[in-house]
Amino acid sequence: MSENELETAPLQKSAQVLFAEHLQSRQINADRALAVVLALQWAFAIGCAVWISPYTWIGSQQLVHVHVWSSIVGGGLLTVFPMFLAIYFPGQRMTRMIMAIAQMQFSALLIHLMGGRIESHFHIFGSLAFLAFYKDPWVFLPAVSVISLDHLVRSLFWPESVFGVFSPSPLRALEHAGWILFETTFLILGVRQNRRSLWELAKLQSSLTQQRDLLEERVRSRTSEIEQQRHIQDTILQRIPAAVFWRDINGTFLGCNEIFSEFVGLKSPQDIIGKRMNDIIPSNDQTHNRLSSFCDSPDENVELVNIEETLQNYAGESRTVLAGATSLHDHQNNCFGTLGSFLDVTDLKHAESRGKSLANLIQESPNELYIFDAETLRLVEANRGFLRSVGLERDELPGCSPQDFLQGISNHELRQRITVAMADPSGRCAFNSAHVRKDGTAFPVHVDIHRSTFETRPVFVAFATDLSDTQAMERQLAQAQKLESMGQLAAGIAHEINTPMQCVSGNVEFLTMSYERLFQFTDGLFELLKNPSLNATDAQSQLKSLTKQHRYDVLREQTPDAIEEASQAVMRVIEIVRAMKSMSHPGRQEMNDTDVNTLIQQATIISRNRYKYVAELELDLSHDLPSIPAFGAELSQVFINLIVNAADAIAERKAKEPDLEGKIRVTTVHHDNQVEIRVSDNGTGMSADVRSKVFNQFFTTKEVGKGTGMGLSLTYNIVSSKHNGTVCVESELNVGSSFIVTLPMDSSQSTTEDFNAERPDTCRVPALT
């Protein structure tokens, strides 16, 4: 709302309120004053009655004159009720009207008591004038009506009571009424004039009040703005990350902010007022610098800006600050002090130095780091390790992009990989690839890419790790793990070989004894045939004796069995040796068509001594299982690890439940261009926490010395990295576990999507590289 509207719209209403308040205040005062007048008139009427005609005579009998009783009773009626209204209902129109009637009736009573004397009629005009104090023209209506009617009635019936004569002129009452109307007219005009003046006064007061309110509102608004500005300035002063102080021309501190007070060791900024520099910092500890010199002797024409200084705080620590100062001037441009400030950049300088050191470390790091633009995929920056590895010069970076040195990955494929990876909460894109050097040679790397900002533009930062040594170590580790497994199984394998070899040895001894007896038996036959003197009866008798002597019938019956047993034992040893050779073979660089069922059977042979005492092993192998491209030796290692783990889990549970019948079941099945191998047991099972870590390197639940934690991690790596397959575990605590290996029929086929879709309640761990 504009100021004009403020001055016009509420002004009329405010003036009306003030006018009504002033008018009612005057009317209340008039009610109270007239009440006092009524009381005095009552007393005066009684006095007049007592003084003028207190008694009357009827014959010789003296009585109190009726005027006395009329003054007491009539005056009381005209006084008590109006006074009650004036006390309890002051300022109301009813009170004014009744007071006016009572006053005019008192005039009639006094005129009657004075015998109609002409002087008593002046009381009427005085009463009318008194009624003008009400500032209400309507109050004259009942007053004039009552007194006029009174004069008219009494002039007709008791003329001596009003005019003091017995036969007045009939027009005399009208004459009196005319004079009353004459005065009343002027009194009404005066009342209207007074009300008009009172209205103008109310308007003036309302205007003044409004102007005062507007002025006070402006003052409050301006004061609020000043306070707000002061609060903002104080907040800025206290929250600005710099120490600020100001001193007078003599070097006395006028104030400071909290940072400066903390720097010099004061409890609050107010404690510095009135102090000098040597009051807060001992003179022998003060540092002489340009900031202190300027503030001690300000130069009106010089202003310090971003001066690097070394200051000592209250603890005596040297701090590097970025300082500034200027002289303060009043409205007449007279210098009255100085304003100084400094920003502690000690930590910033250390961070800058540390940043430079870290930048140098990154530049000199043998690991590869390169940065490429998020939009164009052009290289922006790279460290020396990357430049050395790929054989590039720094001035060649702007013309290169990742597809120039990432083997088999175009920029489009790289962008797709990054887009998919960045949608993941981790926001990283990691994969194995190969970097191609400028001379065309390649080496394996692990690339880890994340989003960042470089010089205000979005970029991708790639960390590349050369995997040449790592992969060689992995191959060695895998071979070592094989040998470790063979070492752990060596005693069992030796026992497995010893049993058939003992059978072979026993049968060889029996055959040795048998062929000696057979030779003796044949020698006896030759001697018998050479004797021509023997008849048929004697020859037959000697033959029976010879047969019985050399137990020919037993030899004939047992010798073939011994040969068969020895042959089977030898075949058993050959199977064990063949399985050991297949498992310990370092493997070829290329995949070969591999019979998975054969590898599983060989694995059961090698690991038989680990499970035969704790469980029965059941093979449910698909007869129509096709061959798949695979590394046979590595898969043998996988199956041995799974069978041995199953046996160990059953043995651990069997230690707590001796009556447990351990069962290991190995199944193979072919579906959807995949081969699935499942190794199930009824061992201890795994909790959710153990299941989530089971494929991590060096994680094991076995006691120290009984497991290295490498078996399942290598199993996972062999299946996922080398065969593009999956391995997962389904397990329930104290029920058992099932390890499911899924291998693709095509070496380039991935089973990850199908694996995730078909087995949501499984545990998968990122492939180890």
C-alpha cells in the first residue's frame, strides 16, 4: 500500500475513532459534572423551601409547607436516579437524555419554589448552556420539550407557580418558549461548531498519530536494516576465513575477529580492545615484517595486497600467511587508523608441496596412468610409465585415443563398457585387455577406469597394471597348487598303489612257486615216459602219485586266478599313474576337445583315499555328454579340489556326528549348449558370510596347516577366466553344500547372463586376475 493510501484510507476511520473517544470523554465528564450540579441543586432547593416558606397555617395549626416536602421528595427523585446513571452508565445517550430532563425539571422546581420570580427563569437558560457541554444537539430536544410543556401546563392551571401572577397573558408561556428556542438555536449552532472543531482536532490528531506511526515504522525499518547490515557485517567479519584487525593511528587495537583473537591467544575479540601489539605478543617474540611496520606507521598512499609473510602465533609456531593492509579514513579523508588482515596458508603451502610431490610420484610411477576426454575420448594427459610402456612421446598424446593401444577394443565398445559400468553404484569400469606398443608388440594389462574432472572438464582416468609378471606368477601358483594337492594326496595315492602292488607281489610269489612245482611235475612225467618197463597200471599209479605230490590240481585251479588278480592290480596302478600324469601335466596353451566324464573319473581315482573313509561317492554321469573345448589338466584340478573339499566338510561334520553316513554325489548334464557339473555333499554347509567369501584368495575355515585358502580361488579363476564359465555354491548350514560348475560348449560363449537369470540365490565373486 502506498503512502497516499495510508494517509487517506485509514485516516477517516482513525479520525472517527478519535472523535468518538473525545466526544464520549466530554460527555462522561458532563454526566459527572451535572450529577454534582443536581446534588447541589437538591440541597439548594431544600434550602430555598426552608428559607422562603418553611411552614403553613391552617387556622392556628402550624404545618410544614408543601414546598419543603416537594423540594425534598421531588428534588430527591430528580437527583438520585440520574446520579446512579451518571456513576454506572456514564457517556450513554440514555443517561444524557435523563440528565437533561432532570435538569430542566429542577429548573421548574426552583421556579416554583421561588414563586415564579423572573430571575429564577435564568436557571433555565443556564441549564441549557450547561447541556451544551454534551456536544450533542439531540439532548436539547427532551430538555426544551419538557420545560416548554411545563410552562404551558402550569400557566394554564397554576400561573402563580411559574409567573408569580394569578392571571398572566395567555401568550406569556409561548413567549418564554420562544426565548428558550431562541437560545437553544444558538446553543445548537455552537454545539455543531464545537463538534466541527472537535472533528478537525480529531483529524489533526489522527494525522499526527499516523505520521508519527509512519515515522516510527520508517525508523524501525531503517533500524532493522541497519541492524541486519551490522549483523551481516559482523557475521562476515567473524566467518571470513582470514584474521582481521583494525588499529588507531597510535597503534592501539580497536577490534578484531575471532580468528585473529585465537591466533594471538585471546579468549574473545573484545579482549583486544585498547591493547597494543606488545601487550599480546612479547616484544622479543615479535616478528618484524611489512604488515607490522605498515600498521605501526600507516602510509596513506600505500596499500599492501597479498604479501606473503611469516608470523608467530601465541604458541610460538611460525605460520606462513598471505597478508594485506590499508589505511582507514574518515569523511574528511583524514587517516585515523589501519585495517589489516592475513590468511593462514601454512597448510595450503604444505598441501601444495605435497601435491607436487604426489604429482611427481605419479609421473615417475612405473604403473600406467592416462587421462582421456569424456566426450572425444582423446588423451589429455599421461604419466611417464604409460609413455614408456607403449613407446609414445608426450607431444603425440593429443592425437591418440584408447583404441590406438587397447587391443581389440574400439572407442565405441569402450564407451559402451564405461556407460554400463558407470550405472553401477561403484562407478568403476574394470577389465583385462592388452596394450599394443608402438612397435606392434602387446602385453596383458588390467585397466581400471573411473570418472573425474581435469582442468574443469569431465574426463576418464585409467589406471593400467602390467599383468605379464602376474600371469606368470599365477601360472606358477596354479602349478604349485597342483603339486601341493598332489603332495597332500601323495600318502593316499601311495596307499592306493601299494595295495594292488602287494596283490601283484603275492601272486608273483605264488606263480613262482607254481611254475617250480609245474617244472618238477613235468620233469617227473618225462622220467616216467622214458621208462619202457612200466606197464599201464604202474604208470597210472606213479602218475597219480606224482600229481598228488606236486598238487597239480590246486596249481591248475589257482594259477589262472592269480594271473587275473595280478593283471587287474597292474591295471589299477596304470589308471592311478595315468590320472596323476593327466593332473600334474602343465597343460597346453590351446584348448582341446575334452571328455569331462573322464576327467571326473580320474579325479575320483586320485582323491579316493581322501573320501573313502568318510563318505560314499556316487557318480551320475551323462552318457551322451559331448566333448567341450577345455584345458584338461586345469579342469582335473577343479574336480579334485571340489571332491576333496566335500570330503573335508563331511569329515568335519562326522567328527560331531559319528553316526552320519557321508555321501558325495557328482553329476553331469548337458543343456542349452552348456555342460553342468554338480558336486554335492552332506557336510557342514556354510553360513551366508562364509558363502560370500568362499572364492576369495587365502580364505579358509580350516585349521592352520590344513588349508591355504587357494583351492577354491584357483577353481573360480580356472572356470571363469580360462573357460568363460561360472562356478557357484548353494549351501545350508549343517545340511550340506553343492558346487555347480557351468562350462560353455563354445570357448567364446559366456554363461554369465544365463547363470544370473537361472540361479538368483547364489554367491558369485569377481574373477581373480
